[in-house]
Amino acid sequence: MTHNVVMKRANIHDAKTNLSRYLAELAPGDSLVLCNRNQPVAEIRSLRAKTVRKPRIGVARGRFEVPDSFFEPLPADILDGFNGG
């Protein structure tokens, strides 16, 4: 899933009143443009690092089975391929 960068705009008076809320809503890479009479004067960017989702262990439990043959040695021709043969 990709995140689209969002640039929100707020007038200075509104930003003073709601700054905490605006900052909490900023996702990594997003920015808030502060405007004076609808003219951009400054930009606030989120410094939060993009989150990397950790794999959830056991999430596929019961969806497939590993056959016993999985643990048997590989055939010689396949092993040769791994060893450059």
C-alpha cells in the first residue's frame, strides 16, 4: 500500500487554534501550508519516519500444510544447481 503525500492548507488564525489537531493528522511525508489571507507563507512537514509493518507471526496458521517431503534432501541435480554445477 502506498501513501500519497498530502499538503493541507490552513490560515494562521485557524492553525493557532487547531495546531495540535493538525500536527496529529500529519502522516509521514505530509505537510501543512500556513497561509496569511490565503497566501502561503510557511510550510510544516512531518518528521515522523514511515512505519514499516512487521510481519505477524502465525497469521496464515491453518491455511496450508507443509508436507513431510519438504524436509527430505533435495535431488542431486537440484543441489548441483545451487553449487554452480
